[in-house]
Amino acid sequence: MKWRGRRGSRNIVDRRRSGGRVGTAGGIGGVGLIAVLAIGYFLGIDVTPFLSQGGGGAPVQQSRQLSASEEEAGQFVSVVLADTEDVWGAVFRDDLRQTYAPAELVLFSGATQSACGSASAATGPFYCPPDRRIFLDTDFFVTLDRQLGAGGDFAAAYVVAHEVAHHVQNLLGILDHANRERARVDEAASNEISVRIELQADCFSGIWARYAEDRLGTVERGDLAEAMNAAASIGDDTLQRRSGGAVRPDSFTHGTSEQRQEWFARGYDAAEIGACDTFSARRL
């Protein structure tokens, strides 16, 4: 992906220096900790028992300087966010006759606060509708690469684009309607709605990829394969197999690897919002 030396977004809030990194003395450290947290996020399971292994002392927080790799990760995210602003600005203007209001993206290390409550590495990257902000600990990219087997800058960009897609859903009223429906049904039905939300976000990510290729000229050979690999690596079925448990479709909240790839590809091929109506689809 061609990102170096390009425009960054002004909608980045970087809390990584002031917040410090939250850790637990005696607990799981480094990439091992990140892997546990990421799997917990994508599977929707409580990972607290894993975090308490090995002693589990009091939380530790301190101010710190960012490493060179963290500085670069912040620059990368800023450029990707700027690209999503260009893409969705064009889609809203040309296709919807609306003005796109960009989301802010909060970079943090370890833990921070959001309008949706405390945010930590355990939540993974997420979008908070009340304050229209995306929250991201860039160490998640390390997990994506080393633990989940989805390396490459375009794989990381896909993660950002997916969270921006939730912001698009929020602006269009889709997210609010879907979450109201989830609140009134049982767990199995709620999970199914969640899958449709996430697959639509994958489809919107495909639209972003197509525009980035055609209009911004930032997509290089192999980039789309990286995004497809990332989509496959974080499918519910794949993560459940990786964790050593049984595959339980009724517990899926994001969709299978095949579904995530398919809907990303639909968005890329059609490059229009109408192709991403997962809620009307009989077959996902």
C-alpha cells in the first residue's frame, strides 16, 4: 500500500504518550497478552481468567515515549483514516447527496476512556457510536500479523476501514436500528443481527478498497490478498478452531471466514452501498 509521505487525517486523537501502558505485574506479557485479548474480543468471551494467570498484581500505568514502530503505526493509521475520509466523502456526495461527517480515531496504549465505557486492549479495535469515535491500540496490528497470520499494511488498513464502516452505518441510521432490534430479541437472534452488522461493515470496507484503488491509486499488487487473508483470519469459525474449542455457529457474532471474504469482495466488485444490504439477504 502506498502510504508513506501522504496526507494524514486531522481527526486523530493520540493518547499513547499521556496515558501510558497498563499492565499487570506477574500476568501474561507482550504479544502473548495481546493474542489472548484479541481472541477474547473476536469470540466474545471473558478472558479474565487467562489474564489472572501467573500472579496478577495491581495495574501499573506510567507516562512514556513512543517507540519508532509506534510512531510509524500512528502515521500509518492517520493516512489510512484520511483515505477513508476521501472515499466516504465522495460516496456520500455523489451517491447519497449527503455530506460525510468523519469520525475521530483515538490511539491508545493499554487502556483509555470512551463514551461507551472503559476501553482496553481486551476490547480490540472498536467504534463507539455515542461519541462517534474509533478506538485502537496499534499493538493489535502485531497480533494480526504474528498471532493471527494476517500481516501486511493493507491487512492493517482493512481493520481501520472496517471500524470506519461502523461509523458509516451509524451516520446512515443502520447501526441504531440494528442495535434496537438486538435489544428486544434472544441471544441467538441478537448474534445473527450482529453478524449482519459486521458483514455489512466488511462489504463497506470492500467499497473503500475499490475507491482507494481506482481513485487514490494507493493499492499495490498483493494488497487485496492481504485484506482477504485478514478477513479469513478473523472469521468466527477460524478463531474458534484456533482457540481449541468446538465451532459453534449459534455463538458467531462476526461471521465465518468465508462470509467475511465474500462480503468484502461484494463491496469491492460493486463499489456501491446498495450491494451491501446484508439485512435483506436470505443467505449470508
